[in-house]
Amino acid sequence: MLKVLVVEDEEMIRKGIVLAVDWAALDCVVVGEASNGLEALEAVERLDPSLIITDLKMPQMDGIEMLEKLRERGCGAYVIILTAYDSFTYAQSALRLGAVDFLVKPFHDGDLEQAVTALRRRMGTVQGEAELPIPGLKKGDKSKYVLQAMDCIGRSYKDPNLSIAAVARELGISEGHLSHIFKKETDYTLLNYLTRYRVHKAMELLRDCRVKVYEVAEQVGYRDVTYFSATFKKLVGISPSEYQDTSC
């Protein structure tokens, strides 16, 4: 299983990469995030990722400088570069430093998954079964209600009683209409998005080695720690305790 570090200064893009990709299906687990190159250097030392997905243009330290320093330190992690700059010079620099792929933002749904799959094929670890399409968040502006629903989940995910009906009531629209437009615009059901959001928050909490798994479950809206652990493993590929051991 590849341990993935996501390095991106734009929080929405970073969270989108972590939330929208079915990492378990790719035999990967996201062990950390960083918002700039300096944070990434510390995270690499602590987490020892095997794959780094990084933006190029970031504050404090850009992706190229970060990669140069990592290579100087002997880091052999695979690297996939994300950039809004379609520059051959940048591409040359990234490839010279060992990047295995180079995606220009905004990349299309499935591009990142395809890049990871291609990497795994080169590594000889893909079993050769037919790849199933992996759903991702669609590009483009979201409607007002979808954005409000996402905001509601971001504020209320800790509430174990949070439901589609509760979100719809807060927005003042029918549950059926909200479910329809949310699925249409994101490729996710609202419940599936809520589950992914909770698991993503759980991953952040589990990186603190002092916190207990049952405490994390409670903090992200699960009353039943067994159900939480099963849900976490289904999405991430390993149990919460295994993830914590990997991240600490």
C-alpha cells in the first residue's frame, strides 16, 4: 500500500483530492497533508510517504525547491506534480528531479487516479484486473444549495443525528430535491459525502498519537466505535488503529 502525502496551498483543492479519490481502491492511504513546501519537508521526515502529490506554486517554498531539498536528503518517494502553469521549463525541472507524472490544473476527473494507476503498473503491483471508473467531484461552480449543504456538513458533522432531512430543513428545500442536485453535481449521495467528510476529519485527528480511536469516533459523529472502525477501513483500506500506527 502506498502512503500518500498531499501538498497543496489551496485548501479546497487539497481537501478535494483527499475526499474525492477512492484511495483504498488504488491500494493507497493518505497519511498526511501540507499547505506548503516547508510543512511538507517536516511531514516527509515524520510520515515517510511513498508517494507525494504536490502543487508547484506555493507560498514559503514551492514544489520544485521542496523536491530539490527532499532529493538532497535522500528521499526516494515517487512524486506527481500538479500545477496551473503549463510550462515546459517547470516540467523539465520536475522530471529531472524524479517526478513520475505532471498534471496541469484544472485536471479532469479521473486524471489523478489514472496517474496513480499508471505508477502502480510501472511498480509492478497492479494485479491487472479491469479498472472501474472512480467517482470524483465534478469541476465547475456548484449551485447555491450544494455549496450550502457542504457548508452545513462542515459545521455539523460532529452531530450523530445529522441527516439528509436535517440538512434539507436547514436549507429550506425538499430532501428529494437536495439529494437529486447534490448527486448530479458531485457524483456523491449526500450521505456518502457526509461519511467521507467524517472519515477525513477522523484521519486528521488520528495523526495525534495521544487520542484514542473511540474518542475520534465520538468527535466525528459516531456513537458506535465498531461501526466507525468498519466504515473507516472500507474507505481508507486499513483500520483506524492501523492508520494511527502508520501516521505516528
